[in-house]
Amino acid sequence: MGKRVNFAALAEEEVPDFAPTPRPNLSPAPAPAPAPAPAPEPNTHDDSQAPPAPSQLGESVLPISDIAGNPLNRPGAEDETDDDDFRDLVDTVRTHGVLQPILVCSSDAFAERYPDHRQAIDGSKWVALIGNRRLKAATEAGLSEVPAVVNDERIPSMYEVMLVENGHRKNLAPLDEAQAMARVTEEGVSQKELARRIGRSKMYVSQRLALLGLIPELQDALRVGILKVELARQFGTLPEEEQRAIVEAGPPYRRPTAAQQAGPRSTRRISAATPEQAADSIRKLFTPDELTELIRLLGARD
């Protein structure tokens, strides 16, 4: 028989109220009203009448007739017109135009910094800081306009820009690179700092600057390729008398030996009683460079 349930007792117990869970409202919430836009500030001046600063002009297209070449360039440094590379550049410009803008500044700003060259740029609105060779090629190709970036603030650092570009494209001859480095150091920049700015070693900068110590005859030999830059940077540190002796000896140019600097010997007697005595005598009479040349001549065949 099952257990009896006292319904009277159950009726007296407190039972908590039960509230059914409300169903979620699935309708989308209304979007918030957009915040009112702030009122524009009143314009106290007329921008339409104020021209932008030269450093903010960016890339433009300028008439070639308004651009003067950089008078600070050594004659022939960037605008040679008689080599195959330049003729190729002219053909490229004629076909595709000037692909890289020329860096220019206003003639007034250039003349303010370099007053001695004011006459050279007289009548021009702009001066080419970087890209004189491209400007010349565009002229030869018959173009009337070139893309250009106007930036007066680049005038003090134009040689640094030129050296950085040369590190990527090798468009400067060693002597021209040395002259550009000299221009920067004349502005008070140390060789160490210049090397850091252009991504070179200090030794590289000092070796390039040594080329400026060459006498004119050896500089010409370096330009035409008769004298290699490795020897030229050594010759540039020599006294003028020694450089004259190198020129007088003629190509292939070599540094004078100790025997050459001492002058010609009247006689050179080799003691040849024994092979050992002969070798010792030869070593005393000839410098190491002379011995090397002698061995080369003895080993040469017709």
C-alpha cells in the first residue's frame, strides 16, 4: 500500500512565485541619430591668393627654356654629348620621355646662395640641381617640357643627393664624385659624417678626395681610362715632382721606383762567381719592382 500524502500540510507550505522568462525582442534597435557636424572655423585669409612655398610644389611639368643648367657643375661633368651612353640616353628620352623628374630650384634662391653665378643663370626661372644630363638629353631629343620637382630647400644638400644617387646608378665619374665630395666638405661636413650620409666608408671618401691631388695630366689620363683609379688615388698623395716623373715615363703609368728616383746608375756589375753570389748581387742592385719586371721580361716569349 503506498505512502499517504498529507495534502493539508502541503497546502500550508510557502511556494516561491514563478515568473516565466521573458522572450527576447528580436526586432532591431533603432540606429542612433548622427552627431551634428562641427561648424567650420571662419577663414581669416584668402588662400586662393597665396602661392604654395617652393618646397611644397612637388612634381610639375616645366618648359625646358625656363631651366638653366647648374653652373656649379664642372664643364662636362654631367652633360657630355659626345659619348655613346649619352646618345643612348637621347634615344630613350625621345622614345619614352624623361622618366625621372629633374630636381630644380628657383633662380632667385640659387642666386641668393651663390651670388657669383647670378650672371650664368640670368633670364631663367629655374636652375637644375640634379639631372643636368637628363635636361641636356631632353633638349637634344627635341622636347619642350620635362617633369621636375621644385625644391629650394635642396640647394645646400644637392651634392649629397648627387652622391647618394651615384651610389645606386654609378652615373658620376670618379673625379666628378671626388669634386662633389669636396663641395660637401667645404660646407663644414667631416669626411666621417659625409661617409655616413651617403652610405660609404670613410676610407672610400678619403681615397676619392685623394684624386683631386692629381696634376692635370694625370687627371686627364684618369678621365680617358689610361690611368686606373686604384693607382690614381695613390698618385694623388705624391708630391708634384714625383707625379711629373710618372707622366714623363709615359703609360702604363707606374709609381717611380727607388732606383728611378735616385737617378740612373753608371754601371751595374753583377758578381757571378757562384749562383749564390750572383743572386745576392742581383738583389742588391735591383729593387723588388725591377726584379719583378726583369723576371717577366726573361719569361716572355716571342
